[in-house]
Amino acid sequence: MTTIAEVKNLVAPLLERHSDLALVNRKLIIKPVRHVLRFVCIDRRSDPFTFAADTAVNLSFLNFGGWSLSGGRMLYIPGRLWDTRDPESLQLLRDMIEFEALPELRAINTIDDFVAHRSNDPENSRYFFADPDLLATIAIVKGDLDKAASILEAGLASGKQDCVPKYYPLLLARDQQGLLDFFRKQQLNSIAALKLESYFEPAPFPIELQGATAR
């Protein structure tokens, strides 16, 4: 069971070399956190010495009471375990994080980047397209309320969406501002739940940027 102290020791060289990184519990996050939350998770296993490492990419305005590992990939070398007793394996993982995982995560800055990443991921794209709530939420913050309503209606009819989202009445009323307020409040709640307040930087939603450009 990898301890927090061992996680800190593992990532300390990365924190020294990269000013855009921070360690929150077992998560090495890229800061600042705006609409896209990107991190590497160093997780425990039942074995006292070995551990798992995964990347994750999520939207910060979704409803999170805890950390979700969706949208990323497992970091591994076939036939090898990450082991706190093996300095070579620890250095291999540092290198994999620094030269593979971090460049991949840093490239996902915007909601459009997130959509492109999830859509083109051969491992996880099917989960992305099978999530009506997520697809509708993205359509809402981009200002396409008709598309969002269509996605949810189809999801509810097919059973892919198993419950009516809390924001659904606002969507039916086409209350754009009410919806943006809903997701902004949800974002603040999720950021607080994950203890990311120190790294959070508020940003306008895409539809708000379009409005500013039009003016």
C-alpha cells in the first residue's frame, strides 16, 4: 500500500522541474485548473509495495464528489510493476510521466480539446459517445441548447440516460443564463470537493466568449 510520503518522494523531482504541477493527495495535477481538469493518479494496490499510475482528463464543471479517472489511460510497461522497492522502476515511471503523459495532458486545454481527445481515443471513445448527459452538457456550455435537448431526449428514450438531470427544466425553458449559472455553481462545488480552490482559475464558457466577440 503506497503511502502519501512515497508518492511525494516519487513526484518530487517533477515538481521541482515543472512549475505548472501540484500534488493534491495522490494526484499530480496540471495547474491552473480551468474548465479541463488534467492529472496523473498514483494509486494504491493491495500489495504493500506496488502501485498503479493512470492519467485522467475531466471537465471541472461536471458534478464530482470525488476524483474520477475517466478520460485517460493506464501508465505501464508490459511485464513490469511499479514498485517502491525498485529505484529503476520509479525512474522509468517518472520519465513516462514527464515525457509522455504530461505533454499529452498539457495539449488538452479547452473544451474543444477535451472533445477531440475523447472522440479520438480508441480505448475510451465509446464511453464518451454513450454518455448523453456529458454530450448535452458540452452542447449547453457551447450555446447549442436545441442539440442538448435532442441528445437528452434520445438518451432518455433509449435508456442510455437513466435519470432526468437537475438542469433539465432550465434546458426545456431554453434558459441559457440559468444553465450557465447552474454549471458555474456546480463547478465551484466540484472544485471545493476535490480541494482544488488554490489552483482554480475561473474562465468564461464558450458561449460567453462568442457573445463577447459579437459585441
